Amino acid sequence: MKEPGTLVEYGAAIDANAMVVPPDATELELEPGHPGLGDAGYVARRKELFSLCRRHRLERLGPPTVDYTPEETRIWREVSPKLHELHDRYACSIYLKAKHDLAINETEIPQLRTISERLERETNIHLVPAEGALPYRTFYEYIAARGFPVTQFIRHGSHPEFTPEPDMIHDCLGHVPPLMNQDYAELLTLIGKAAATTPRGEQVLALKRFSWFSIEFGLIEEAGETKVFGAGILSSTGEIPHSLFSKDATRRPFVTDTVIATDYDPSQMQKDFFIAPSLPFLRRELEALVRRFGIPVL
């Protein structure tokens, strides 16, 4: 039984205050079992990009221009075509149109500064350089100000199909394209404003779960078919078929009270998926949740 003032996240009890006052990692920390841990060259490169992107974030300089190495380009060229083929078959139309409009291709890693300028013209969203996965509250404070934090490092080459943390492939081939859609951008911004405004840890956690099972790992109905909507699925060659067809996963209609009561493990293939009937449906559900919580952002 959890103690008063605690919440359960990733199967463990946490202090509710940690959802509101997030920690700030000042140095690169790779989790145990990370595929790059024993690779001194990879760790050195990650530390270099960590320092560069953190400085650009804190000094509000926008995404730095990065000279990607031949190895990083090789990984991009290995993963991108496989994802492109799966996207054409299983991704929702919002994603496919946006990816086409941004002209993200399979041969060259794009520069996020250029993409940020395009997004700003289309939906008034800009990209914020992130040194790694930011704490949830910090992440959504940026989103509340219409800035989307993105990483600029590439996953380790020993497991190009997998990353235990958000990387350039996850962000650029998952999160970034739908930001070209105005309705999607407004949904995300509202989550950000609500999560950045409430002083209550349990509400931040509920909004985090709403976002996880929609923006990150959501499915959506489209012309009578179930399509992939969430960035965490879209950026993984394994998660796309798993989310739609695996017998080890459940797929249920998106019911907000069920969603915000459902815990998850971000380090594993997901086992719970929720299907939203439409993007406007998610907006209505989010607005109703924000009103119920009494968060003054509408």
C-alpha cells in the first residue's frame, strides 16, 4: 500500500512532489544495459552532443547545426527505409502528409534548425534542443510555450532497431512531422499548458498518462481501420507491428478514466494500447479532463 503523498509510476512508488519539481541532470547518464555503455567512442560523442545541446537549450539558441559522422548517417540510412515502408502501410494520414511536406528523406539526417523554421511558419511551433530525455514537467513547460524539445544524437549502431531513450530517429521520424498539423499542435500545447500549470502531482501524472497513450503510444481509427498515431510506435520498426497485431498486447477504446489509471513501463515493448476514434475526440476528452481538474488554461 502506497504512503500518503506518493504516486505509482512505472510500478514503483514515487513522491508526488517529484512530478511538480523535477530533477535536472547536468551530466550524461546512460541507464544500465544501454547498448552504448561499453563503447568509449560512442560515450564521448554523446557527452559532446549533451554539452552542446544543453548549452543551446539553456541559452535559448535554437537547435545547433550538427556534423553527423559516417556511422551516424549509416544508422539513419539503415533504419529510415524500414520505417518508411511501415509508415506507408500503417501510419495515420496526419503523419504521412506532414512527413511528405517536411521532405524528410532516407539518406540524409536533417538539420533540426531548418525543420524548426518550417514548423514555426506552419503552426507557430519551434524546436528546442534537448541534451536527452527531459523530466516530464520540464518537457511540458517548453511545450506550453509552443516549443518542442528534441534530441540530436543517434542511437547506438549495435541495435539500430531499438533505443532505450528518445534519439534523433525517435524525435524526427516520430514526434516532429505531426507538429505540422494545426489541430495536433493545439492538442499538444494544451497538454503542456495544463501539465505546467497544475501544482498537483497526481494531475501531472494523469496528464502524462493521457499523453503517453495518445501522443506517444496511441492508435487511431481512420476510414474503418486502426492506424498508428503515437510517436513512440512510429519511430520503432518493432513497435509498429506489435501495436497492431501482437497477441501479447491489448487494444481497447480510448476511455479517459481508464487511460489515466493505467501505469506503463517505458523500457519495454508496450502491452496496453488505446484506440481513439479521431483527433477532435482527443481534444474534447482533454478539455473535459482539464476542466474536471480545475486547471485554468482554457
